[in-house]
Amino acid sequence: MPRYQPMSALNRNEYLNKMSSEQLDLLIIGGGITGAGIALDASARGLKVGLVEQNDFSSGTSSRSTKLIHGGLRYLKQGELKLVQEVGQERAVLHQNAPHIVVPEHMLLPLVQGGSYGKIATSFGLWLYDRLAGVEKQERRKMLSKAETIRKEPLLRQDILRGAGLYVEYRTDDARLTIEVLKTAATQGAQCVNYAEVTRFIYAEKNASGKDKESKSESINGSRNENIFESKDSRVIGVEVQDKRNGEIYPIYAHKIVSATGPWADQLRVLDNSLHGKRLRLTKGVHIVVPYARFPINQAVYFDVADKRMIFAIPRGESTYIGTTDTDYDGPLENPNVTTEDVTYLLQAVNGMFPTVQLIEEDVTSTWAGLRSLVDEEGKSPSQLSRKDEVFVSDSGLITVAGGKLTGYRKMAERVVDIVMKQLHTESERVYRPCTTDKIILSGGDFLGEDDVIQHPSEAIEPYIQQLMLDSYNSNVDKKQVTDLVLKYGMNTTQIITIYKQLMDKQDYHLEVGGENEQDCLLAIAELTYTIQEEMVTSLDDFFIRRTGRLYFEREKIGELSPILKRVITDLLS
Ligand code: FAD
């Protein structure tokens, strides 16, 4: 019997029908990392969970970050010790649970004359950072002399250099982390659907006879319902969802509704008539990508910029990416734009600290911009605003979670689901169950299995790659291709290789490319097939941007693959 696929693009209608035909315990609006984390936590605690996302999963901020699981060194400077401790400790948990996508990475922090960090303060700061985060001995910070720093990173500007701190952060792929959390939630029973937008809230109000009477909010695109409750006595009991792929409308009812909509959170609060008190302040962060050959740094660097901010330069495969800016933003929430000014700022930052590199605009191969949704505090600049998360519960019962970081998503989810469980316990005597997500291995991350004696999950990745190479004997895949897949899909790579072998046997697709490229193409078809069946890919944008990151980091490969992959996706989805 074929395996049930809880996140197949082919079954989206079925999932929406199912969600619409039963009352959920919890409906989550928003399929970024925050919503995904809540879906996993709540379904693991036994709740009947649904999640709807208006575009693709992670298409908001959760595919547009700096892609670091980090303790947030700069929050130390802002005195946010508790935040540093929590997110620092989370790095170890996430590495343990998803070793294929949360990977340790050395970060160099050059100390320069007039820079943000002095030598003694840095040495102490990094020491404290390691202690708060519970960093293992071999990963603790090292302070480097000027000569040692230059040996490590010869491209650095040397006249103002005083030395450096070398410490460990973790790199990730934000969009893949989000999808792996969602896939894990789906195996725990959560139903998650993309391209499904919440357009209205549905309320119940006690009328004179004491019975519930139903009404709807104004719709998100402004059309008014004749029967709107603005009374504080109305209770949110559901939402109307529009399937953006075919226009169909589904009412979905749930005991509890959480809005995890990041930058859109205030829009949903307006829809709920509950935008009072604290508001969001949006700031834009831009990244640029250049070929690694043009900016060949030996490891990630976190360096000073002339305006006293600090930015990252991070090597990734054949590219290096640089970010970020931090400026107030009030434009459209979908696809915030990257201006020439943003690009110039980042190029100047690199050229100032790495003077022999001299990047120009033509070196930039791609860019992305994301919106931080921070809880506003009067009189503070964008960079001074806290990255802490906050939860608001409206009079109607809508629970909104705002702020936060990718790194802290699991703890944030725990706080939100604790509130949901407590409310359900009080209102309907549901058994309260505590959070268990620190022990849940994410989809693709179970390299150790049950009886394995290896302590460190990352040590088990290499043997798995070797095993895959043995299993793929005779099928022309090389180690780099397998490794690249494993670092995206973890142990689910086995499924992709199986599809690839079936394609080789069947020769279904007539490929207009030859030799090595033909085999690259077949592997990409296998990858696309897997992501349609298991990760709800509905378009090539979903595939190239969020499931594989090719648009940002391997743009040159897209041109050749696009025509054949277009045929494949049309075949599979029709
Ligand atoms: P989002 O990812 O924006 O998700 C909200 C979702 O809600 C969206 O997908 C949206 O489409 C959906 N939605 C909205 N309205 C509706 C509706 N009506 N119906 C259905 N769905 C709806 N954090 C780190 O830990 N490390 C980093 O390196 C890092 N770097 C960053 C760099 C930048 C430039 C930025 C901007 C942020 C960075 N962050 C980082 C922070 C981190 O990316 C965010 O905290 C996190 O991604 C927010 O996730 P979210 O799920 O709350 O929001």
C-alpha cells in the first residue's frame, strides 16, 4: 500500500475539506517558522491542529533571514542576558534535532580601531556568551592576535585591525528548517496547507436567548458583511479561508485561533477589531549574494561598518552572501523591494573592511529583502528594538504572537501552546500536557536511529552519505551531489535517490541535454517530484526559491533546468 503523504500538493483540496468538516482544537494562521513551530508543539501535545498559509510556506520573513541559528551576540550589548541564554541554548537543541540543516560554523569577529567591540570587552563578552549558551568546551571562543587574524583572513583591512574573536554560531537554511518543522508536525497529525488565505474571522455572540449567534468580520480585502459584531462579547470561533489556487472558500472552525503572521500581525488584529496598545514596527533587512570567487573569505565574518552597525558575510557553496541593512519600512508586505541604496550600502561595507575585494554592482547575482516585525518602543532606532517575542490575547480570544527570532522559534511555540492548553484545560477540562519538542527529531534528521552509540548526530551524517553512495552504485551520482542533497533533505534523500533510480529505468522524460547535464537534470526532476509529493510544492518558484534556494545561490543552473522542470510540474499537478 502506498505511504500516506500528509503534505502532498496533490491533496491540498482534501486537506482543506477535512479541516472544514471537523472542529479543530487549534487553527494557526501563518506558515512561517513561528506557525510551523506552534503546529508541531500543539500536535505533539495531542491537539487537533490545522495551519493555513496565504502564500507558500516560509514565503514571508522565514525565507529572508540571515540564515543563522545564533545566540545574538549584539543582544548581549543591549543587556538582554535572558534572551541570549535562551536562544544560545536553543542552538544545541536544534543542532541535535536537525543536524542536516543546523550546522556549526566558525564566525570571525575582527576587532578594529574605533569599532563596536574592544578587545577586553569582546573577550569577556564571548566568554559570557559561551557560558550563557552552555557551549561545549571544544567550541568555546578563542581570542586571536593581529597576526593570527591576518593568517585566518588575509582579505581583512589591516591598518585598523587589532585582533579578532573566533567563536561558533550555527548556519541554517531558514525555509528548509520551516518545511522540516511542518513535515514533522504533519506526521504528528497537523494539517497544513499553503496558498490558503484567511480572509475573515467568524464570531459567535450570545444573543438575548443565551444561544450562540454567528457573524463574520469585515473581509481582508475590505468587503463588509452585513452582520458584523464589534461587541466585546463576541468570541472568535473560526475563519473563512480562500484557496488561492482555485478561489474556493472554506469555513474552518476551531476552539482556539492563533495568528502567527509576522509582519501581517497588525493587519489581522485590525480584522479582529483588536489593534489597541502595542503595535508592530517593521524594519527592512536586505542581503546581497556575490560569487564566492569574487569574495573568497575563509569563514563567516561579523564585521563593523562605518555607521557603527555590524553586518555578516557568509560563504555558502559557490557564493558569499552579505547582510543586512536595518531601516524602517512602510511599503507593501509581500516582496519588499531592494533599492540601489541598499545594495550600495552593503557593497561599501565590504569594500571598506576588505579593501582588496572592491565589489561592484555587477558582481551581485541575487538579493533578498525581509521584514522584521518588532514590537515598537518609543524613541528607539530600528537596531535598538528588542527581538523578544510577545503574545497578545484579544477580547474575542484571538491569540497573536509577534516579534522573536528564527532561533527561538521552539521556545516561542512552547509559550503560545502553554497558553492554548491552559485555556482549553480551564474551559473544557482538556488534560494539560507539557511541551516535548526538545526531544522531537525533525523530519530527515534521525541519523542516529534508536540503538546508535554515536553521541553526536553530525558524526552520523558521513556514514549515511557513504551508504547512499554504495546504494547508488551504477547510477552515476557523485559524492558532491549526494552531500548537497543530504544537507538539504537529510535522511529523506533516500526517497529522492529512489525516485531518481526509477526515472533512470523508465526514461520517461526526453531531455534535451546530454552527458553529465542529463544526469543533473534527472536528479533535479527526482528532487522536484519529492518536493511536490512531500513538501507541497505547487510552482517552480516554490521549488527554486524556498525548497532548494537555487534562485539565490545557484542562479546559473536555473536557466537550463526550467523548461524540463516546467513540463514535469505541469504533468504531475494536472
Ligand atoms: P513570517 O515568516 O513572516 O510568517 C508569517 C506568515 O503569515 C507569512 O508567511 C504570511 O504569508 C502569513 N500570513 C499573513 N497573513 C495571512 C493570512 N491572512 N492568512 C494566511 N497566512 C497569512 N532570526 C534568526 O534567528 N537568525 C537570523 O539570522 C535572522 N536574520 C534575520 C534577517 C532579516 C533581514 C530579518 C528580516 C529577520 C531575521 N531574523 C533572524 C528573524 C526571523 O527571520 C524572524 O523572526 C522569523 O522568520 C519570523 O517568522 P514568522 O513565522 O513569525 O513570520
